[in-house]
Amino acid sequence: MRTEEQSMKEWLGRPFDAQVFDHARANLWLRKLKWPNTTEAQLRKALMGRDGCKK
């Protein structure tokens, strides 16, 4: 059975390096979401903005 950790690493789509993870930057992007009613589209837009994707 897959663990939640395995699922999250697969969802991330790239290796996760806890040493370089920027909590402040992550929190900045999370604050842009409309909690608690965040839609998948809103999350996708925030993550793509975070990663510098145009669309």
C-alpha cells in the first residue's frame, strides 16, 4: 500500500530537498489562496505562478 508520503512525493513531480525548502516563499503562495474554499484551479494557478509558468 502506498503511503501518504509516497503520494505527495509523486505529486510533487521532482525530488524534494528539505535543506533548500523555503518556508517563507511557500507561505507567501499559500496566503494567495482563498481558504477554506480553494479550488483545484486556484491551487494550480498559485503553483504555476510560484514556478514561473505562463500557462
